[in-house]
Amino acid sequence: MYALNTLAGRVAFITGGATGIGLEIATQYTRLGAAVVLASRNQEKLDAAVETLSKAGGKAAAYRMDVRDPDEVAAAIAFTTERFGALDILVNNAAGNFPCATATLSPNGWRTVIDIDLNGTFYCCRAAYEALKVSRFGGSIISIITMNGVTGWPNAAHAAAAKAGILSLSRTLAVEWGGDGIRVNTISPGPIGDTEGVQRMYQDTGKAELERKRVALGRFGQRADIANAAVFLGSDLSNYVTGDNLIVDGGRWLKYVAA
Ligand code: NAP
Ligand code: COA
């Protein structure tokens, strides 16, 4: 268990923070003392998440925006620094994905996922840079990717390419912005139970059991497993860690199981 003051005084901006893995990160961040801004498209989900976090005693606010729009992203970051006085942690968690054979993937389908995942992450990093640079803790950028971006992902080429791009961007920024005290890391979750990602990619396609067998530990992960990694990377506990890709996948990427 982390000490309850692990993130005391920090301000985090979490895209896609109202659902799934993003909401679990927001929950742990507020529990450990951070203020959070959740940013995504759906106002109802944002309001519900802020209400839940606030009722539990957390400092949380929402900003409705689409990560594909750089002006909306910039406005959301400005809202964060105005509301909470700083920005210390950026969590690029928002993503879009759907299973589709590449031969039938439309150009707009490809563009949509690249736009949300890769371009959206760039817009957020770019917009957050000035605030992260003056963070009194040293800024931390954490992007949620997947090792499928490294190995390739049959029937999800768009998401795999986008996540690989985020990995490359993160390594570049770790070096470019290291002198500004900003650490830049990625987390690669394996299949996390009870999430939209696993529902779409494995449950709906009838591949959940095969995917479970592919995990060395033999089970899906939990959202808390990823939130724990995000706490580590957002806190002083990882002060000398940058340019890393923290794999939290139960050994999924190392194990081969034929379909
Ligand atoms: P999720 O609940 O569907 O989360 C995706 C979030 O992104 C939603 O809150 C959604 O909110 C937001 N979003 C989507 N498009 C957006 C846009 N254009 N602008 C702003 N926000 C947008 O799915 P999840 O499974 O928790 O996935 C979270 C992250 O973990 C993703 O980066 C995913 O690739 C990664 N990941 C998940 C798994 C897994 O097993 N679940 C494994 C590896 C990696 P709105 O609808 O309100 O916009
Ligand atoms: N199979 C094939 N193509 C698909 C598809 C599917 N299941 N779902 C969407 N597309 C295509 C659409 O047909 C469209 O292309 P077209 O104009 O050539 O027809 C393109 O993708 C954009 O679809 P649209 O529904 O207009 O996009 P959107 O911006 O409203 O939504 C998505 C973005 C498609 C990624 C949507 O699924 C979403 O909002 N996802 C967020 C949640 C999520 O994906 N969570 C899992 C994270 S791992």
C-alpha cells in the first residue's frame, strides 16, 4: 500500500479519466492526495465520475473535450492550471479501438484511431509542456499504451501503430524535456478485466479464453494493477525513471499460444 500522502499537493490531468482504467487511476490519485481533472467527450460520464470522487473526499473537476481538437486540449489544460494552480502529472489514457481486418479498415477508421491515440497524446503533451516545466515536483507524463504496439496486433493495426507512435514520442520527449525536469514514461497493460478494451477486443470477438491463456500468470489483470503503476510513475518513487515502458501484463507479451 502506498502512503496516503504519496501524491499530496499534486495536480493531475487525466484524459479518458471518467471510465475504466482512467477512472481507477483518478480514484487512486485522489485517495493519495492529488487533485485531478478528468477530460473526455461525454459530459454525463464526467459528471458521474467527479461526483463519485468528490463524495469519497477527493478533489476532482471535469472538462469536456475531444483530444482530437488541439484548441480544446489547450483550453482544458488552461482550465486545470486555473482551477488547481498547477499541473504536475499528465496521464494520456484516452483511446479508441475496434477490431477490424486491415484489408477492410476504411481510411477514416484508421485516421480516427490515430487521431485519438497518437495525435491526441501529442496535443496533450505539447499543451501541458509549459505547466509541467514549472511543476514544483518535476513534471511527469504517463501514456497508456500496449505491447501489441511493439509486437503488432492483427485486426487492430490502427491501434497498434498509434501506440507504437506514442512509445516513440515518449522516448523522444524523455530526452528533449529531461533537462526541464519532466519525466516521460509509458505503461503497457495486458488484458484488464471488466474494461471496455477487453470487452471490445476479446469478449465481443469470442477470444477472451484464448487471450487469458496467452497471459503467463493465467488471468486478466485488474484496473488497480495499472493504477498502482501510474501512482509509481507520477510520484517521487520514480524520480530517476524516464523513457521507460513499464509492462504490467502478467507476462502476456512473452507467451505464445497458437489460436
Ligand atoms: P475506456 O473505458 O473505453 O476508456 C477510454 C476513454 O477514452 C473513455 O473514457 C473515453 O471517454 C475516452 N475517449 C475516447 N475517445 C476520446 C476522444 N476523442 N477525446 C477524449 N476522450 C476520449 O477503455 P479502457 O479499456 O479503460 O482503456 C483505457 C486505456 O488503456 C486506453 O489507452 C487503452 O488503449 C489502454 N489499454 C487498455 C487495455 C485493457 O485491457 N482494457 C489493455 C491495454 C491498454 P468519452 O467517451 O467520454 O470520450
Ligand atoms: N469496424 C470497422 N470500422 C469501424 C468500426 C468497426 N467496429 N467502428 C468505427 N469504424 C469506422 C467508422 O465506420 C468510420 O469510418 P467511415 O467514415 O469510413 O465509415 C470511422 O471508424 C469513424 O467512426 P465514428 O463512429 O464516426 O467515430 P467516432 O469518432 O464517433 O468514435 C470510435 C470513435 C470509433 C473509436 C468509437 O468506437 C469510440 O468513441 N471509442 C471510444 C471507446 C473505446 O474505443 N474504448 C476502448 C479503448 S481500448
